[in-house]
Amino acid sequence: MLVSSQPVNLGWIYRPDCGDSGRDPVDEHAGKLVRAVGKKADDGGRVEVVLADGVRIQAYRHEVVPG
């Protein structure tokens, strides 16, 4: 069990899959904090992700990582 006497900030970061070609426009958002993730995936397996700056992108769930 992890025990800390200091406050811990738990959040999520968008980390795009670099092997997925054709997604260059969203790569500029790599490393940004995530505000919200949609519950339902589209036919391609992507969910809507809202970044901390309000930008909305489509991403795979594995691209949203703890950070």
C-alpha cells in the first residue's frame, strides 16, 4: 500500500500512439492534461477526450494514461 503524508495530484495525460499513421493533427496535443473521457467508443474503438484547454479529440482508451 502506498502511504504519503504529502498531497498527491492524480490526473490523466493524453499520450497518442505514435505507430498510428495519419493522426498527425492530434500529435500536437501529446502530453496535455485530460479533463474528461467519454464513456462510449465509436465504431473504430475511439472515445471523445476533452483536454484541459477545452480541445476535443478522438483517442483510444490506452492513449489516456495516468500522469
